[in-house]
Amino acid sequence: MNEKKGSLHPITQVTREIYDIFKEIGFDIAEGPEIENEYYNFDTLNVPADHPARDMWDTFWLKPLEAKKLLRTHTSPVQIRYMENHKPPIKIIAPGKVYRNEATDATHEAQFYQLEGLMIGENISLADLKGTLKYFFEKFLGDKVEIRFRPSFFPFVEPGVEVDMKWKGKWLEMGGAGLVNPKVFEAVGIDPTEWQGFAFGFGLDRIAMLKFGIDDVRYLYNGDLRLINQF
Ligand code: YSA
């Protein structure tokens, strides 16, 4: 019988391909809970209570509010949980689902995926970050890519950058990154005079959209088999 058995969702396909590329260069895969608490989603990432930086992430808080539980707004808490339980050197990626209480459009969903990365070692610099990302994107897209860093602010990195990638002649914003802020290392008991690290967080949906030429993120989630079966 020639019955069609269905196909993997584009996000699943992209995630598996990303695993393979990073595994080859020695990265492990880490996971964390989607229901997080304020401590891991914000506090240990050096986002103090009442700091305006918290507004960067529109949060779905869970009831009872006093419990300070939330749907994680980014995959960065996975870094913290991993650093608490593993000694450096560390090389991980952590793909996963995140949630934001925001209006949707072609490039924004209230539920989407991110790809977190963390590498800790001795003498890690921004050049290591750039080299790793360039290696990844070239492997993943099968093409020569140009990467550009723009100065940016995330409380958990110093310096922080926004990462753009040149794709079909245009600069595209892919995510945030930087060198791990020594305050984050202190919060998890890693000595910042001995260890340095870089971290990054990309929109996985945007990576999938780029790879497959999908021009609206909402197509990935509306369950229309006409889209899914193309992949
Ligand atoms: C920055 C520095 C690090 O050392 C580690 C991680 C990060 C990223 C940080 N945690 C963060 O969440 N930054 S972000 O709010 O700018 O989101 C990162 C990426 O997620 C964006 O560049 C975009 O590609 C994607 N994104 C954000 N909101 C989205 C979205 N994708 C789909 N729908 C949304 N609503």
C-alpha cells in the first residue's frame, strides 16, 4: 500500500537538524520546565524586581499570583538550572517552547520556540561566539553567511549584542547574545575570574521560517495540513 504516513512538523525537523550540527562540535542538549518561577526566569538572570528590563518580556503569570509562577518567557532559565548542576567547562544548547503575553503578527506568536546556547570555558571571547554562530548558520543553511553584532542590552550578559545575519542581501535579526555577566556566574557559584562564557538565544520559528521560506509564523501553529504536509 502506498498510504502517506504524514510528516514531521517543520519545527521538529529544524530542531533535529540543529541537534546534529551542535553535537558534532561537542555541545550537549539541556532541557528545563515550561512552568518556571520568577527566580529562574528573572532573578538569577540579573533582572531585579521592578527593573524596567523586566518589561522586555510580557509575562503570563499563573494563579495564585503569590506563588510567583509563570510560563517561561525565554529559554535562558535553562542556562541557570544547568550551571547549578554542572561544573564548567560547559557546552549546551537548549531548544524549547516559550510564552509571551503579546499580540500576534507575521513574526510574533504568543507561543513560540527559542534556541538557547551556552558555552563556558577559559578565555572565551566574543570571537568564539561569532565563530560558533557562523559555523552553525553555514552548516544549517548550506551557504556562506555573514554575521553582524549590534550592541544591545540583556541584563544577563555584558557586553550584550543583537545578532543579525545577512540572508539574500538583507540583514535579518536572529536573536540576542553576549558574554555571560559575572553576576550570573556568582548567582550559580561559578568563579568569574576563572571562567568566561558566551550565551545566545534565537527565535527557532524564525530560523525555520528562513530555512523553509515560510513568511508568517502563525502558519506553523494553525494546524493546516496543507502547510505541514509540504515538509
Ligand atoms: C540574549 C542573550 C543571551 O545571553 C541569551 C539569550 C538571549 C535572548 C533573550 N533571552 C531573549 O529572549 N531575547 S528576545 O526577547 O529578543 O527574544 C529572542 C528572539 O526570540 C528574538 O530575536 C526573536 O527571534 C524571537 N522572538 C521574540 N519574541 C517572539 C519571537 N519569535 C516569535 N514570536 C515572538 N513573539
